[in-house]
Amino acid sequence: MSKSFPEEVLEHVFSFITSDSDRNAVSLVCKSWYEIERWCRKRVFVGNCYAVSPRILTRRFPEVRSVEIKGKPHFADFNLVPEGWGGCVYPWISAMAGAYPWLEEIRLKRMVVSDEALELISTSFCNFKVFVLSSCEGFSTDGLASIAANCRKLRELDLRESEVDDLSGHWLSHFPDTWTSLVSLNIACLGSEVSFSALERLVARSPNLRTLRLNRAVSLEKLHNLLCRAPQLVEFGTGAYSSELRPDVFSNLAGGFSGCKQLKGLSGFWDVVPAYLPAIYLTCSGLTSLNLSYATIQSPDLVKLVSQCRNLQRLWVLDYIEDFGLDALAASCKDLQELRVFPSDPYVVDPNVSLTERGLVAVSEGCPKLQSVLYFCRQMSNAALVAIARNRPNLVCFRLCIIEPRAPDYLTLEPLDAGFGAIVEHCKELRRLSLSGLLTDRVFEYIGTRGRKLEMLSIAFAGDSDLGLHHVLSGCESLRKLEIRDCPFGDKALLANAAKLETMRSLWMSSCSVSFGACKLLGQKLPRLNVEVIDERGSPDSRPESCPVEKLYIYRTVAGPRVDMPPFVWTIDEDAALRTLLSLRKIEVSLDIHERM
Amino acid sequence: MTNVMRPERDEYRLKYEETELRLGLPGGSGKDGEAARNCSAKRGFLETVDLKLNISSEGSSLDQVEEVEEKNVIPRSGDPAKPPAKAQVVGWPPVRSFRRNIMAVQKKSTSEGENAGSSAAFVKVSMDGAPYLRNCGSEGMKDFMNESKLIDLLNGSDYVPSYEDKDGDWMLVGDVPWEMFVDSCKCLRIMKGSEAIGLAPRAVEKFKNRS
């Protein structure tokens, strides 16, 4: 290959290579391929914002048009990461404002986004088109007003489950009347009412609008106004789905829905009045995605609805559906790929609904394409898990939450090791697994040896000893993210498998038995890891080294120790880390910094 | 950490919990301080609810179970003076906060006995001998369970539908007009006919007073 193609030809060839891992492979072939590739990479995914710095990113890839960055660890969703931990996007926006004036897309997950960051985005990128904020926080509707006012080319604004300081609904009116390029708008997470007339006008002047997810404040009587103006909608999220029973309201609504012939997905449905559900019946046969996870309606109404959705691929629903409803789902929806059943009353000990393991078994039997499951329930058995595993070897994601911690097999009172063991044995493509119930070290032996494609594992209130963690860390070849809470795992397994940690994106451990001394050792042994102790009791140095830390977050990085740590986050052996950082800066790093999602 | 005591603890719990009847909303009266603490240690982690335990004879074994439980609790790195496990475990079950709040709002409107025309109010329905409660929206009730249907369903069986109204009185379904019933019903209990004997007279009186 010494007389290779001219650069332009190579660049053209590389332009057809879009997957991150393929691009990474290309960049490792030789120095010139590395150079050509880095100049033409348009899309970058940063799975952990502290694994790499903005400066390293912009220096290596000067022509990026689309960026995706993730911040806090997953357990932040459940309030396990203290307020002020980090994940601020501002340094990234600041660096990219200078380096990427042509940036078109920003997608952020679990990051802290300030109004200043939003303001900076709105004024720095004249071609800005796509903005997705998934589970983010730190901004207000004032920041949204800057985006609305300045981003003339914006196509997508998606606030997915973010926590917004809702000062007023007025921000929506800042979109100029000349702006007609809207394709997707998701404001479902907002509490306050936006001006409905502004919304109406916006929808009316957006011929390309495909996705519209309203917030709860938009009343049911007004929905038909929007639906009639957007018959091309593909995804629609209602507001509060309730109103006094009036025939004119009903027929308007039904008319609105039936006019949307391309509708594939529905969501919203807060405060559902069942009498209004028939208004969507005509859309059911075309639906592939249905999110009823806020709909507090009972099993009979759910069954009536779901059994008409013959083409359903994804269903999110509350446990009001019960086993009976899941039987109906299994009978009607043969294309089902993803099922999520959320608990209506998670903090009550006793079951408030008749939803058990039987419902999940029925769906696993009846739905041959089922590959992704999230299921909250109050009882489980090994027999049921074995049946599910045998029925559905094509499972890719299996997340089971038995609400009572350490609940055994309710029939035999044994641990659920055998059941979960069957899952990892039969489901050879399993990439994500969440465990619950009574589990001993044995289940981790099964997972370590059989979970060859497992990328993400979540463990809570499980295991007996370090042996459990050792099984996972010494096996699971594909493991990237491991999150553990309230397990009796300590120093031995971690120290014995320290090198494994460099092959993973991150490890989270909270309320376990890892000592501060072990953390220091790890930090010293492995300079390419950041070993961070999160402890709100004050400096770990003020306690004996053998004392367990509250929380531990370990991740690989080429950026060295964090510079923005809050007082309750402690890195290990800062001197040694600093020395390493200096030597790293002198070396040209052609490390693989991108990971598949 | 031993698992020896667990089967016993859970067996006990299974035997008792399955048949425990629940009238009204969980959360219970605050007066059961001690009983609640005992249960919470036994249960481990979840919030306790109103339990009326008849554990006089099994008292000693229960204490033993508790003792072992306390020792087997994973040492929290928090300070030892932290309150016992009656408090909810942080972040468990793993439900996002925006999902939790929705349900809390729903429960709140139920406990206030509202029956707003537009929003669905919920009523707990329990049946003697059955371990599960149902939540039924009164709107939903209109659809699939109107008065005659309800009476018909239970016709010939040993059971009668009774309900607790806003005043806390137990009445028979059918004694007051349907609308008044829907307006005032807080929870429904399908009880054995033999137990319902004392109910009728009060119902008649109430209706007289209201009209």
C-alpha cells in the first residue's frame, strides 16, 4: 500500500464509513490514514464527558458537525449521585464555539446545562439544527427562549425527561414567524403552560413536522386544533387526556386523530378518562409505539386498546395492565419487540395490582420478536425465569426489578441464581442485564462465564462476598459499564482485577465495602483511570484507610484527573496523577477514545 | 452473612401478607409506632404500612429473627445513629422521580375523596379472602360495572358489595342512588353476606337525611 490512493480518494472512501468503531479502526491503520480520517470525521460520540477533554476533541477532529456527550453515571437517575457532582456542558460548548462554527447537532445525556450554555449555543452555531437534552438539568425556560429566538435553522428540539426550571411558557413565542423548519418538538417534561395560540401558529407553519410531544398542560379539547393542522404527524404525545364527557369534544378529537394517516407512535396520556380512549381506536392498527406509562387506567380499558394495536413493536405501560392484560398483549401483538412495565405504587409493600411473573412469561411465550424487557413486579420464581429464557433466546436487554430487595423465589424460597443463570445461558446476544431478588455469588459465576456479550450490568442487594464481583470482573469479556449498590463486595476482587477496569467505560459502587486504602492503591497502580471517591462525610483522610467509602466511581480517561471536582469528590494520590498527566501531554496519543453506544 | 434466617422470615411473611385484608389506602394510621418498627426490621427496607399483627405467641421467634436481621444488614457507611430501616432506601426501587410524582398526585386526589368530573378518581376495591386489591376509576366503573351489573354479578353468591363513604360509614351498594354512591364512595369492599347484616338501617337513614 506504499503507492496509495491520493488523499481525496481516501477521504471519499472514508465518507461511506459511518460507524464509530469502523472509523476508529481506520485511524489505526497508519499515520496518513489517521490524519485523513481525523480531518473528515463529522460525528463524534463521547460516552463519558470526563474520559476526554474538549481540547483533545477539538484538536484531533477539526471538522465535526455532530456531537453526542454523556455526563453523570446512570445511577444519578435514582438520586444516588449528589447534587453538584459535575457533568457541566459549558466547557464543551465554549471549546466548540471556537472550533466548530458549523456545528449542526448537539445531543446531551445526564449533563448539567446552564442558561449561559444555552445562550452560547444559540449565538455560536449559525447552522444549528438538532438539539436533544435527555435527562439534563440546570437550565430554565429563559435559556430555551434564547434557543428559540436565535436558532434560525433549528429542526429538532427534544427536551426528553429533563428537569427544567419552568419560569413561564412564554419562551415558545420567541420562535420567529419566519421559522418554518421544525421537524420535531418534545416539550413533554415542562410543567407550565405554553401559549396555545403560539403553538398553533407554529404547527401551522411547519409543514415538515413529524414529531410533536406536548406537555400535560395542553388540554384535551384543544388537541384537534393541532392534529388538523399537522396531518403528516408520525409521532404524537398528548397532554392531560381528560375532559368532561362531551360529544362534540369527542368527535372533534376522533376526527383529528383519524386525519393523521401516518401516525406510528403515541404518548402522553396523563390523567386518562377512559371514555375518551375510543377517539384513538382508528389509529391503533398503524401504531408501532405506544407509551401509556402515565395512564392510570385499568386492565379492561388497556386490553381494549392494546388488542387493536396489531402492529405494536414497543409498549410502555403501568402495572395496571396486570397479568390478564399481558395475556391479551401476547395474543394480539405478535410484532412486539420492547415491553416496559412500570410500578404504579412502588413504595407499597403489598401488591396493589394483580401483576406477577405470569404476565411476563405469557409475553415471552406469545411474542417471538421480544428482545427488550423492563419489568417491575413483586414476585418471581426460578421456574418463570427459566421459561422466559427458553422462550426468548433472542433477548438483548433484560431488566427485572423485584420490588422487595433480596426477595427469594416465592415458590421455593431459594435464591434466583438458577433463573438468572438460565437467562445468560440461553440469551447469547444479551447486552444489558439488571438483577434483583435474592442472589448469591453463584449467579455471578454464571454471568461471568456465560455473559459473553454483556455490555452493561446493574446489581443491587446481591451476592455474598468478593467472589461474586471477582466472577464478573474476571469474565464478561464485553463488559463496559458495571454499576453496583448495596452489595458485600470489597477490596480483594477489585484489586485482583484492576486491569479489567481499563477495558471498561466505568464502574460505580455505592454502599459496598471498598476501603479508601484500596481506592488509593488502584489510583496509583492505574494512571489511566480516574478513581473518584464520593463521600459526603468529609475527607477520607480523616478516617482509617480500612474504612469503606460511601461511593466510588472509576472510569478510564485520557484527560487526567478532573479539574472541576466538588468538595465531596476525592481523587486518589493527586501528586502521582499530576505527574502522569504531564508525561501524557508529551506523548502523541492515538488512543481509541470512542466507544460504541 | 447467612441466609439461614431468611426462609423463615419470608415464609412468615408469605403466610401472613397474602391473606391480610386492606381497607382504605396504605400508609396507615401513624399510631402503630412500635408495631411498624418491628415490621420494618423484619421487612428490611420498604416503607411500612398499617399492619395489625397478631404475634403474641410468635413474639419470641420474631424477636430472634429481628436480631439476626439487624446484624445482617449491610454496614452502611453512614453514621450508626441513622434511623432504622423504616425510612425508604434511597433510589430503590429504581424509579425516576418524574414517574414517582405522577403517582403521588394521583393518590392524593383519591384520598381527598374527589370525584372531579373530568379526572378519574380511584377507589380501592377489596374482596374478602382475595389477596389483591384493585384500583377502579369511577369513570371506568360506570362503563363496566354499573349498579345492576354489580348486583347481578354477586347475585346468588354469598357476597354483597359494601362501601365506605366520605363520612367513614359502611353502606350497602344500592341503598342510595347511583350518583350519590359514586360521589361519596371512598372504597369498596365485597364482603360476606353474613357480615353485612348491620349495614342496611344506617343507609336508609342517610338517604333520608340527604334528600
